[in-house]
Amino acid sequence: MLSKILGTLWVLFGLWWLIKPESLKNRLRKKMNRRIRLFVLLFMFVFAMLILGSIFQAKDLFARLIGAAGLVITIQIIKVITQKTSDKLSDFVEGRSIVFFRIGALLILIMGILFLLA
């Protein structure tokens, strides 16, 4: 059920951004602001704590190793989302043409259709 709802939203957004790629560019530019970065960092912290809790509850060594790898990946993601990286991403978004955003919108549309078919 959730995949159908997400698929529908992704298809709608994909179609909208194919028609108006400038809105995707503006949306990505807005996502780079400080409040969103702090929200993402908070989410990653909570996610890391959940993974850490799962590691302590796991009984199998393989499950603990997978959990530890997930924790390391989460910490790496937190390190990637810094001010410097965010500025680079913002510059990357600014320097791209409309065709780049249309291709991104097409990928979102395809993923939405795949969600609907799942």
C-alpha cells in the first residue's frame, strides 16, 4: 500500500519536473539551506542510535557485523553533510543546465512507475 502511495507521488513529481525543470532546480536550491541540513543531521543521529540499539540486541555475530557496517556508513554520511560539502552541492546545482534536471525528473518518474508496479 505504501509503495503505491509513494509511487503515485513520485510519478506526479516526475511529470511535474519534466514539464517545469526550473521548479526542481529551485527545490534543490532551497533544500541546501541550514535548517534542512540540521534536520538531516538530527535524522542521521537518531538513525545511528537505532542501529546501535540493534547491534546490542543482535545475537548472531554476522548480524552484529552488518549492524556495525551500517553504523560506520551512517557516520560517513554525517561527515559528508557538512557546510563545505553543502556549498559544493549548491554550486553543482547552480551550474547545471535544464537538460540535467529533465533527466533527473525522468529517473524519478521511472522509479515512481516501478514503485507502482511493485
